[in-house]
Amino acid sequence: MTTIHLAQQPDADALLGRSPLAALIGMLLDQQIPMEWAFNGPHTIARRMGGDDLDAHAIAAYDPEAFAALVAEKPAVHRYPGSMAKRVQQLCRYLVDHYDGDAAAVWKGVATGKDLFARLNALPGYGTQKAQIFTALLGKQYGVTPEGWREAAGAYGEEGSFRSVADITGPESLAKVRATKQEAKQAAKAAKAAKKS
């Protein structure tokens, strides 16, 4: 089991460390909400489904309306519970159809970082950036290091960087990643303002 500190809550982080599906769902949910909230989501879903673990077959087969209600139940799993419930089910259906529901099979035995990135990029709800960040997360924290994984992860694969969830190993690195993101936002704002003037 891998020690993870993304949800910043022991039970939720323990699930992320032992469940590849939880890690994939956490990454999927990581948009337009704080990272800890996103990575707490898999644990909340598991609990509301009546267990300590997640099963792609069970989520894929769940009644969509009932699943949306489960995700929307307060406190909601995401700011946009309806659309994110759909995305989580799409991801699980894809895993069932392509990997027999085994999330780890997405990266098991991949020969190169390029292949790993391609497999992640093909997942519903994963675009280029998400696939790169998850490639970096697998390499930096889960020990999934096929040849060329850092290159495939782009800037997120750089050693010693504090750019994304891939670099968070505790409160100190979380603060550094937040600061980096804030700087990037301010630089983007300044660039936009400079263009207008």
C-alpha cells in the first residue's frame, strides 16, 4: 500500500493508497474545487455505497439517478454533483469495458511513459493535462515508472517541482503547490492585462 496525503484525511488517504480506482476517481473530480475535497470524494462515495472500497462494476451498474443523488447528498462530493456523477460512471463503464473493471490494469505492464499517457488520455473525463498530472502522480508516488514517464508527464514530471497533486506528500508540499499555482494565476492575469493595454 502506498502512503498518500492528497485528501489530508487518514481514511480517505488510506483508500487512495490501496485503491487504484479511488486514485483515478479522485483525479477525475479534481477540477473547480479544492484538491482535498476532490480526493476525499472516492471515500465519501464508498461510504455512501455502504463499503470501505470502490468497485468499478458496482458503480457502472448503479442506477444513474440514484448515483447522482448519492453524489449530491450533503456534503456534496463536488460543486457540480450531477455532471460529476455522470463522469464517474462513464469512467467506471470504460474500465469495465476495456479493463474488466481493474483500474490498475490501465498502467500494469505498460512499456513506456508514452503508452501510459495514451491510456490515461483515453479515459473519459481525462484530457491532456489530467493525463500528464496522473502520469506524474503514478511515477512520483505509486512507483509506476515505465521508461520515459517523466517526459510523458511534461513539466509535471520534473523532479523537485511543486506544480500539481503529484508533488504533494504532506502539508508543507501542499502549501508550496498552492503558492506555485497562485503565482501562475497572477502571471496569467498580468499577461492578459498587458495584452489589453
